[in-house]
Amino acid sequence: MFNPLSKNAGNTTRWLILGALGILLIINRRFALNIAYIIFAIGLMLAGVASVIGWWEDRRLGNEELVSLVSGIAMFVIGLWIIRNPNSFDKIINVLIGLVLIVTCASWLSMNGQSDQNKLMRILSIVGIVVGILITFSHAATGWIATAGGIGLIYTAVTGLIGEKVFHS
């Protein structure tokens, strides 16, 4: 039985939230992504507010302080924009995730090419680059990736719950 006051309640809650998000990604990708975008936007807005508060406490007008002020305001405004219209953020996030995946996997491939590491890493790097290109240029691929991510979250949640039950009982 779930005891919300136990020391492992936070872990159990985390596994349940991950599992629910995984199920939601499979059943209704749009709704799950909108929730994720809104959570990201709130985090961005909080970071922006923290940056502006940091500037306010110093109240200096040097280059670093002005960058902190301007970036804080920009983060807050972008966060508001995402909350007002999370669907418009969808196209941007596809490109960003795809480009990050391409650059990350290309750097892995480059590092792997300079050493004699295993072939599996090279294969995974190449697959990652291909997936990054698909995500960047194909909206349908993003749906497939979201479904795979949902399955991965469900798997992580189930194994986390089982591990917690086995090792913390």
C-alpha cells in the first residue's frame, strides 16, 4: 500500500508521474507536449525573474549585469509567449531537438573516430544523427519519437517501481 509519508514516497510519486506522462504521450501526444511546454515555460519564466532579481540586487550597469537583465526579461517574455500559444512552440522545439541531437551525435562520432572504441557507439551515433535529421525536417517522425519516448517512460516507471519495491521493502 502506498504511504505518502514514507521516505520513499517521493520516488514512488516520481515513478508514477513518469508512467502517467508516458501513457499520456502514447494516448494524446499533443496534450502531453503542451503540458511539457507549459512546465518548461514556467521554468523559463522563473529563471528570468531570478535573473532580473539578481540584477536588481546589484543595480549596476556593467556589461555582465545588463546581459543578465536583458536575458532575464527575454526569458520571461519567451515563457509567456509559450504559455499563450504552446502549439507555435512545437515547430521550434522540433528543430531545436533535432539540431541538438545531430550536433551531439556528430561530436560522439568524431570522438569515437579518434579512438578505438566499440563499433556500437559509432552505430548509435549514426542512428542519432539520422533521427536528428528526421526530427528536424519531419513532423511525422516527431510523433513516432514521442510514442517511443512514452514507451521508454512507462518502462522506466515500471522498472523503477519494481526496483523500489524489491530493494526498499
